[in-house]
Amino acid sequence: MDSGGCKAMEQFKILAPCGMLGYGFPKSSFIRGMEHKPDAIVVDAGSTDAGPHKLGAGTAIVSKQACKKDLELMIVAGAEAKIPVIIGSAGGSGAKVHVEWTRAIIMEILEENNINGLKVATIWADIPKDVVEAKLAAGECEPLGLAVKTLTKERLEATNGVVAQMGHEPIIAALQEGANIIICGRAYDPSPFAAVAMYHGFDTALAYHLGKILECSALCAEPGTTKDCMLGILTKDSFIVKPLNDKRKCTAVSVAAHTFYEKDHPYLLHGPGLVLDLEHCEFKELGDDSVEVRGSRILPTPEYKIKLEGAMKVAYRTLVVAGIRDPLLIERIEEVEDLVKQQVWEYYSEIPQEDYEINFINYGLNGVLGELEPQKTAGHELGVVFEVIAKTQELANTICSSVRSTFLHYGYEGRKSTAGNLAFPFAPSDIPFGAVYEFSVYHLMQVADGVEMFRNEYIEV
């Protein structure tokens, strides 16, 4: 794969400050990282781990204060060292609103610190809906998994916006234009790390494998965390991951384990236009708390496909958090919850049941795994979350209020006290959550190449 044709280097160092921009990192670790004279500072800022809400609502994963605190250290240090600073999946979801939010923070930092003479690149990852519709009609857009609902014209129209995960190509293009700061829209997590190394002539497979590890920073160390810095050192036939905090160390097991992180296959990792094959990798401890990795391979895909993400508003939610300590109620909690549901349905018989949904999450019994929970015994107390999802916020509030009051005084068999079944930690007990989103677009779309759908824009500071 084309690296961009930069001057050859014997080794290339990437400083990854944290696993998510805005999560924070020790300043001492970052300073130690800069003492190693890195060739680039790269950080991932996005994820779909928390679901579709941030993309659908157009809000950031972290606060402005947290994002700015991290970025200021990175941008000032990058400007002083004359090395590029690259942000992947800006603002959390990488859509236009998130990228603009991040860029405004960066421009604020540059102005406040009187930094000038830099070129700021913005790489937009927003995909027009008519392009997606045309690709669907041509059979060049497919759902990513069996659980993805059919993308109808109506669902596409209801989608707030569509983004695509970029690979390394548009980032390399920005580096070729001399960009000092690169703000990427939605990006495949390892791509910003891989791109800057590939631009300097380093092996694609090693660059992507290192990017896979560095995008979570020190999560590959012991003890692992996303809130600390990590240094990646690429050579011609291997790479080294090195912690920058004396409290952490990398082992062959910890780095190999992170290689398996967030994959549906033990050693194959799919990305835009490529498959990373890690079957024959070797992990060697170097004795200074760092680990060297060899044997990463890359395979091209028959067609170049990019992952699309889009979210649509589907309902509104209201929550109640409560505690239960009566052993008689705990013993038959799911039976009582079903009876409460039934009573609410009967009371609001004039409202179609398909207009709302009542859920109970029993923490201390099966609140995490649900029906998959192998241990069916509860402790001496339960934390119960009542969730009502409805077509409108008013309806969600109404039904949730009825669920709460019904449950609070429900006369289950064997009950001795009539003072109430639930303990509420908060007042008011009912919490209107707001809009609920789901992924309406979670598809793979075939494209001509890695730059066709992404637009680079430049600002001279």
C-alpha cells in the first residue's frame, strides 16, 4: 500500500497520551513521553461503545473542559517540538457537529497560547444520504451483522446523519499537504496512528497493529488503563510498546491480550480496505517493562468497503432507581414485576401497548447478563432500575409514574408491612431521560478507494 513517499527513517516514535481524548492522563507521563522525542502525537477521540446516543443527539462523549485540558498539553507540546498532532473520530462520533466542536476548541487553544504558523487540516467523514441510497439500490451497501434492521428509505430519512470510518488514505493526504494538526471525522481507530507511520515509509501491517494497541494507550499494560500515556516505537521489522509511568509495565501476555481486544476473530482484524492478520505474531519482553512485537501481516480485501454509522430517534425514556431489602419480595421479584406490568397495562387499557415498553433491571440478581446469568440466587438486597420507553416523553413519564406507584405499594403474598416496598435514593424519584436513539445505519459500503468519500479542508493559522 502506498505510504506517501516521505524521507526514510530508521525508527518512528508515536506518543499516545490516553485511550480517549478527554479521559485525562498524568502530566508527568506526557512529559516523559516528550523526552523520548516522539515524531507524532496521536489520540483517539471516539467510540460506539456507549451506543448510538452521542451520534444521534450530536453531543460529545466528554465535556469541553476535559477535552480542552488534554488538547492544550498536546497542541502546545506538538507545536514546540514541530511534530504533527492527529485526533481520530473528533468529538466522539466524528460527525460534522462533533468535528466543528473539536476544531473550535483547538482554535481557542492556538489563540490563547499565541501559536501561529501552523496548518490545520479537517477531514470530514459525513456521507450524503443520497449516496447511501444509491449504493443500497446498486447492491453495494450491506448490513454489518444479522441484528441490523433493514435500511428502508423511511429509516434513512429519519437518520440524523451518516458518517463513515476513514482509513489511512485521507490522513496521509493531509500530511502530504504539510498539515501540523489533523482533526479527523469518524475514523477506524488504528488509522490515525497507522497513517503517520506509513507516511514515513513504515510497514503497513506493523503500523496498523501498533495503532490497534496505541488507540487504547496504556490499556495494554499492567495495571491497564486508558488514562495514561504510552510510547510506540516502529522499526523496519518490529514495533515496541513502552509505558511512560513507573507504576505500569508491559508483558508479553498483556500486549498479546490487548491484540485480541474488541475482535470477532482471534487473529483477524477487518478495517477499511484491509484485513490485519496477527496469527503469527511474536511478543518478546525486553526487560525494561516494554514489549517488542513481530510478525504482523496485512491482507487486501477484494473490494474496498467502509463502515457506515447513523442513528435515528425512536422513543423517549424515563427511569426510576430503587432499592429492595425485603427477602420475601426479593425471592419472587420477577413474578411481582410481571404483576405490576399487568396492572399498569390494565389501568391504561386505552393506550396501545406498542406505544410504550416497561423494563426492570435487577442489579444483584441478573442486572448485567439478564437471561444469560448462570447464578440465579440473589443477595440480601437488590437495586432495581425501572425503565419506560415510549413514543413521547410525556407518555414515558406517565407510565413510569404509574409503574413506580404500583410497585411501591403492591400487595404481594406474605407482605407484612404496608409502608412501601421500595427505597428511593433520589428525590424526585422519576428521572426523564430524554430521547432514545438506535443505529439505523450500521452497514458496509463499497467505494472506489479510501479517499473517495472523505473531504480534506485546510486552515492556515
